[in-house]
Amino acid sequence: MRCYKNGDIAGAEALCRLELQQRPASGAALHLLGLISSDRGENEAALNHLQRAIEAEPLVAEYRIDAGVVLERLKRLDEAIAAYRLALEIEPASLAAHMRLGALLARLQRWNDSIASWRAAVQIQETDPEIHNNLGAALYSAGQFEPALLEFARAIELRPDFAEAYNNVGNTLFSRGEIDLAIVAYRKAVSLNPKLTDAQTNLAHALQHAGRRDEAAAAHLRIAWERPADVSAQISTGNALAALNLWQAAAEAYQRALQLDPQNPTVATALGNAFLAIKDLDGAVMAYRRVLALQPDSLEAMNNLGMALKDQGLLDDSLDCCERAVELAPGNAAVHSNLVYLLSFHPGYDPAEISRQQRLWNDRHAAPLKSLIRPHANDRSPDRRLKIGYVSPDLCRHVVGQNLLPLLGEHDRAQFEVHCYSSTARPDAITQLLRQHSHVWHDVAEADDESLAEMIRRDAIDILIDLSLHMGHNRLQVFARKPAPVSATWLGYCASTGLEAIDYRLSDPYLDPPETDLSLYSEQTVHLPETWWCYRCAGPTPEPSSPPSLGAGYITFGCLNNFTKVSPGSLDLWAEILAAVPQSRMIIHAHPGSHRDDARRRFAEAGVEPDRIEFVPQQSWAQYVQTYARIDIALDPFPWGGGITTCDALWMGVPVVTLSGQTAVGRGGRSILSNLGLVELVARRPRQYVQTAVTLASSPARLAELRGDLRNRMLTSPLTNARRFARNIENAYRQMWKQFCQGSA
């Protein structure tokens, strides 16, 4: 044994074999050969030697303990437990046996048995801080937090610089919900041992849980910097940065993680999500395709790939992904909503097919909830003050929040009590203004659909308004439960939900003109008398400038709409217009990526030189309105035309040429221009659309007249008369309510 302890392994082995030649049943020699074989990783040989040692000397506890260690390495865990227990029968006060047994039982999550072993170890060696820490860890895992804290405290008393024990105190406090105290404990652990990775990670997670996101991100970044080869550290850093909406930095962290673990689909999905958030659409598409190569049935990757392709205007490819996502998760209402929403952008779908898909969504996701609808006890007095509930995830700086603001500011508070049910993820200044204009504000982002429906029932809402339809994070399954006696949909976009449980949809005389087949809508259509929109400019704007063509010497067309709306048909007609107007240019809003190159190629194939096309990315408000100062004529895309973007253009003095479409979302320009008395800019056929734009481009006097007149037209039109709009929509609400009171809702 002296040779073994001095590192002379060969000498020790030779002596053991010589001893066994003389005494074949030498337990000591067999035991030492077992240790030597174990050190070499020869576990089967080691176990053989140790078992022979036990046979030779069955009452030596040490032999059984060392056999247990080898059995653990061989993953013969039940036999290892038996070996330790036999050692304790021989030597009940064996500290090593109790500790080995306690640790193994903890690995197997047999917490009560582990606790018993560690308590026995404490009785033998009460002043060992490691034993107290291990007993505390077992108690913590068993959910016995108070005794665990006592053991950790004793460990720290015995060793004041015991960083691992402080980390365990933090874990216990965190589990008890005492997050701030847990953070103090984690900080102490890190200060004692800056390289204790568990404490660093736990501190970062606790800060994030406490909502101290800046500190959490800093902690995660420190971990990632100190552990560049740690995949989990890079992932956690990415997650923390994503929670702060720092998507570019998050993407960089996920890229580092993916370099370390290229076959990790979870990391590739997170990277795709980060790229999608910063509108690196090519990067997002590449990341999601990478996931699908690894996991062809990944729902998240398939769904999000569809969304990225949609943003690139690749609607056929997007449709394929969305349909596949629905196949993968036919019961997922949100995934199915993405498909329904996409169809209105796609030029290949007519109103009848869109309606069929909307009703299919209803049959699959809303109709099964019909049994949850309960009678309503609301007072049916027709003229009483009504409670109106608005439901949306977009009550913020979003087209929905900004355009709800004028109505809420002008609601007749004597006749209507306004409740807002907001699932807004990141409230902002617009959120605060909307809150100020509400009688009651409910933050419901954390409420599930049934809880939200029950809240609305308790609030006794009379008319509940959906502001999303099938847009992201909608609450249509709340409406399927019909928590209010009357419900309607408005403002998200002018279409139909397909839900039998929603009674009405708001429209206007131009979005749904007399020739519209209203039977395609599941809701009853209520025409507001003038306009579906009430426009309020989203920020400060300069006065409209002179037509830019006066200084440039050529006409500049423009489209600053969401590029998803820019169909191949739109590009083809725009190319015709540019070809017919010599030297003209066009400015198009599109996030950077290969879809820009695709559009340029399409223009080039139609004879329009690529340098006549300029793309602009997402812009600040100031940049956005200045871009309008460079545009002479805006061209509305189709089949889904502009709404508020059209109003912005007109506000900046830019006339908009629109093609009236088959669907309500394709007639937004028609509605807005009709309210301004500019029906001559509304085309009914593609040839007329081209001719209208070309004719206007060749009329500098008319362009100058419109440039100077459009803002005043906006100011004196129903589009900006918030009080008049509020009375119109309130009259609609009152008629809905009276129909309910008469039993016909």
C-alpha cells in the first residue's frame, strides 16, 4: 500500500501479485489490485478483484465500499446500494459508507433515504461543512425548505467562505418565492467564488425573474464572456437579451451557441426568432430551414418559416408552410389563425374560399367551446348606460392602438363605460393614453382564455369588441365562449372572423358596397355611415412640400406599405407604369433581403432598369414622413391595399392611386379616397389603375394642386372628425344593443 500511495503503481502491482502467489486469498492484495484496476478505468477487472477480496475477508467494510464505487461506475446502482448497506451492517459508524450511500440515493432522487444517510453522517462528523451542505441539498430537493436552510446556515458557520452553501441558500429562497433575498445569497456566492458557474447562472436567472432585466442581461453577458465554449451559457444570454428586446445581441449569442452545437434545433429556432424580430428575413429563413432539416416536424420552425416568407412576399411558399403547420397541429388555434390571416394577402384566394377557411377555423376551434356559453343576466333596458369592452394585444404603438385612441378620447362617458382588456406585451406611451381614456383597464396578458372570459362575465360587459380577428395573439377563443351578450369585430382589419359566436362586424359603404355578397361573412355587417377609419396622425409632421418632381425633373412613385401586400401582380402593374412614364423612379418599403433582388429582377424583365428602384427599410417616424416628401404619387398594392399608410400618404400631400378589389381589405383605398371626394383615383380594373397613375404623372398642375390641398381635405373630412366618428360608432352599438333587448341579436 505504501508504494501505491507514493505513486509507484507498477511496484505496488508487482508486490500484490507476489503476495497472491504466496497467499492466494490475501484480501489486502486483492483489494489493492482492485484499486489499481479502478484507477486505470478497468472497472470489470477492478470489481473482480474486489469481490475476491470480499470473499477472502467478508467482514472488512472498506472492501464493500470500494466495490460499491466501482458498481456505480458500471451503472449497477442497486448493487452499489446493497454494497454500501452491507458495509454499514459491518461498520455502522462508517462515515464513508453513509456519505457514498447518501450521494447515490440523491442521484436517484430517493430524497428521504438520502436524508437519512446524511443525517447519520452528521451524527458521526458534526463539524464537517460539506456534510451539512449535502444534507441541506437533500432536504431542499425533498421540499423541506426550513430544515434545509438550517443545514446550509450550519455549513456556512463552519466555513464562512463556503460559496456552494450560499448558492444553495439562494436556491432555497428562490423556491420559497423570496427572490430579492435569493439574489443577495447568489451575489455572496459569486463574490466568494467568481468561477462558481451555478451561482453565476442562478443569479442571472433570479434577476431576470425579478424583472431586473438590465442586470440580468449584464449577468448573462458576463457568463457568456467567461465561458465562451459553454453552449448553455450562450443560450441563456440570448434568452435574457431577447427578453429585453435586444434582438441583435440575442442573435449574436445564439449564433455563438450554434457554432458550438451545430445540430441543436432549439438554438437554431431561437436564432430564427431573433432574426425574424430584427427583420433579417434571409437569416430567419435559413435558420428555420436548418431546424426543419434536423426536425422535419418542428411546429414552431414550420409556422415561423411561414411568417418569414410572408414578410418576404413569397406567399405561395408561406402558404405551403402554414398549411403544413396546421397539419402538424390541427388543434392549435393560433397556428390555424396564421393561415386564415395569410389568405387575404394571397391573390389566388377569392372571397368565397377565404370565407370557407374562416368557417373551418370556427368549426375546429370555436364550435367545440359552444357548450361553455351561458345565459346572460345583463339588464335589457335599451337606453341605459352600456359597458363596452375592447379586447386586443395591440393597445400600444401599433396601428390598432393608435387608431383606437381617437374613439376612446371622444366616447360619450355618460352613455358608455369603457373597459379595455389588454394583452399588450410591452406597454408604451400609447398604452398609457388609452388607459387614461378608459374607465377600467385590465392587463390580461397572463390570463388564459377561460379566465379572461370569466372576468368579462363578472364585469357584466354588454358589448364586447374584438380588435384582432385572426392577427397574432388574438383572443377569438374568448369570444367563442360568448362572455358578453353582444359582440362585434372591428379595426384589426376589415374582414370576417368566421365565428358564429360574434354577432356583428363593422364596415362602411365603400368597404362593402351594395354589390357585396354579405352572406360570405359569418357576422351581420353593420355599415358605419361614412368611414370605418378615424385617422389621427401618429407623430409630428412638416407641412407638405412641393411635388418633388419639380426639383428632380422626374416623377417618383412610391409604396411604403408592408411588403407582404406587394403581390407579383402589383409589381407587374408598377413596372408598366414606370415603363410608360420616362425616367420615373419608385421607392418601395421592404426589409433588406433577397426578396428585394427578386423584385428588381421582375422589374428588369419588364424593361425597368434596376437603378430606378429604391428600397427603404423600417424607418423612424421622422424618416418615414420625410420619405413621403420624396414621393409624387403613391401606388396602392393589391389584393390587400393600404389603410393607415394610405392616410399617412394623403396627410403628407401624396395622392394615392388604388385598385378596388374583390375583398373589403382590397377596398380600403376606395373607402378613404371616397371620403375625400377623390373617386377619380379609384380604379376598378388593372388597365384603369395603370392609366390613372400615368395620367396623373403627366399632370404637374394637378399634382401641385393635390399636394397643397390634400391635408386640408383630410382635416375637413369624416376621416379625422373623431367626435362625429364616435357618435356614428356609438349609434351602431346602441342599435346592436336594442336588437339584443328585442331578442333578435
